[in-house]
Amino acid sequence: MNTINQEKGKRKKEKGLVFLLSTFCFLLASFSFATTYPLTVTDDLGREVTLAAEPLRIVTMIPSHTETVCALGACDRLIGRDEYSNYPAEIDGLPVLGSAFSPNVEEIVALEPDLVLVDESSEIAQTLENLGLTVYAGTAQTYDEVFDFFETIGQLINQETEAALLAGQVRGTVDTIGALTADLEAPSVFYELDATPYSVGPNSFIGLIMQKAGGQTIVEEGMGDFPQLDPEFIVAADPDLIILADARFGESAETLAARPGWDTLSALQSGRVIPLTPEQVDIVNRPGPRIAEAVELLAKLFHPGVLD
């Protein structure tokens, strides 16, 4: 009886969250936010970036920005993308301009963009700025910063209303999933980024969406956001679930079992080693508008049947 009541309570909470989100979106749609140009903002490199007018020719050199521009309804303004941007399908025909760390500078300049969105960790921003282009450098590094970048990019490209709606929709979906998994026992999870092995800390972007999906990384506080783990630490932690973000490179339950001492891990014994497809890795690893999909994907892995 207690289980039934708990489930009813969860469903009631879920409906309440959906109602609140719908009300928020309705009220927000009644207003219109417009960017005033010229606009000056400060990017993650501390540079002042000024847009004289609304940008209509945009180049994105990192997938999360490509996806965000499209999620804000401005995919038609994209005139070029980096080689790793592969979503949504509308970008398939765009010129591929290399990567953030190996850009085709000549081709970018030739496209005459009025805004280029880049990673702050590469040197491309200064290079392109020196060639006369308007460049914004910055990416989301945390869960909360994802929503900050919805707002920032929305302001840059005059899609502020769309940015607010997107943030509300994403938060609403994540909160709904969180309400369904909040009272469930969180499995301990080893999320393998590569076979070195690198993983994700509890305060990293991926670690936080794992928590929102009802799971918990085995990495402890203070070990870093993306630490390289001692294999003996993983064996001692004995995770309930292992997720392979490196399955595309040949890692599998069989290769894990061949590692010294790993064949006794609970996750291997119970068959809870889950290889992610390349598309699923993109969804989980990119701090962009598909984070609600990432939380849903992980919640289904952590708690099968709960979201059905």
C-alpha cells in the first residue's frame, strides 16, 4: 500500500511540475524580448565583444553552440560549422570549417560571418579577431552555465524570448524526471570516458546530470571533475553500473573483464555494463540544449521502467 501511495504522490508531483511549466511558457509567450544593438558583452576570455547589428551570418566552431543556435530557432542563419557538429539534421549541408583547435581560418574569413562562436580554450578567437571578425569565445562548463549560455546566445542573436522558453522547457523536463527518481535508491556508477581510465566527478557537468537522473558517480569529492582513476580504486568501489562512453573505440564488458581484478565487479557479474552509442555519447557529453534528453537517457539506464 505504501508503494502505491508513493507512486501516486510522484505522479501528482509530476503533473504539478508540468502544469507549472505550461503556465510559465504561456505567460512568457505573452511577452517579447528584443536585443538592442549595438550590443557589447564580455566573453569568457574577458574580451569586450560588440555587435553593431543583429547577426544574420553565424559560424559555430563547437557542437554545443551549433545545437543551441538551432534550438533557439536560428538554424537558418548558420553559414558554417565545425567538423564535430552533427546535430540537428538541418546543418548537414553546411560548410565544414575544421575544429576549434585546427580551424580552416581562410575559409571562415571567406564566408564573411558577422558572428563566430568559439571555444575559449583554443586560440582561434584572437586569430579571427585580428582578421576583422566579430568573435564570442565561451562555453558552458557546468550544469547551471548551460542555461546562462542559452541566455547569452539568445541575447547575441536577438532570440531572447526563445532562450527563456528553452530554459523553462529543459528545466521543467529535468525537474519532472527528478521527481520520479528522487525517492529511489541511487546506483553507484562508473562512467568511463576512456580506457586510461578517466571518469567524471560529482560536480562536473556529467556528474550533475547523473545525479538529476537518480544515479551517483563513484568519484569522490575533491578528486576533480574529470579525474584519471587508479584501477584499484574502481575495483574497491565496486560500482552497481558501468557506462562506457568509449564503446565506439572497442571497449566492452569483455575488455573490462580482461582487466586485472575487474571480472569480479558487481556490474560485470550482473550484466550491468552499458555501452553508449556515439549518438548517446554526444547527448550526454555536450553541455547544450539536449541535457533533458541526457537526463532521461540516464534515468532509464539507472531505473528501468520508472519513466515508462
